[in-house]
Amino acid sequence: MVLTEVQLRRIIRKTLILERKTLASASDVSRFKPQVTEWVEVLLDDLSQTTERWDDVNEKRLKNMVRDITEAVISALISSTSGMDYSAQRDQKEREERKSHEKWEKEKRGRGPHVQYYGSYGNI
């Protein structure tokens, strides 16, 4: 593969911009997942002491809340420190939506021909 000088300069420029914007990579942030999980557990424990409605929370629901909040925090940290610009985030969302649609299409073949696709459940 032969690259022209313009293409090479464009690649170098994009790489330098990404390096300047990136504070931490996704793997750097994921190393802190145990600490974030512990922080979320402490936070939820403190929150449970402030209200009486926490009496109904069972162990399974608490585990799910800890997992969901931890994943949201990790995702937000990756998003804010990885240096992804808006277009890269949009492209990533489009790829995820395309994968979701392809998965749905694959499942549709087994269900029948008269099912309409409305997008992934839970995506906003």
C-alpha cells in the first residue's frame, strides 16, 4: 500500500490531535473499575440511610444498581478522558445501531416476514 504525502500528513495530524486530547485510554480507566464499584457501594449505603424507602431493596436489586451505576461511571470517564470528538462518538453509536439492526434482522428470519424494526430497546 502506497500512501501519498497528503494522506500521510493527514494521518499524522489526526494522530497528534488525538494524543493531545487523550488524558487516559479506555483500558486505563477500566483498571479503576474495582475502586469505582467500591465507591458506588459506599454511596448507595449512605443513600440508603437517608430514606425509609430502601427497606424494599433486596440483594439482587442492589447488585444490579451497583453494576449499572458502575458501568455508567466508567463509560462517562472513558468518554470524557479518551478524547473522542463528536464525530467519532457519532460513528461509534451508528456502528452499534447497525450491529443491533443486523442482530434483529438475523432474529427476524426465524420469526417471520411481518415484523417491523423500531430500533434497539432502551437506546435514546
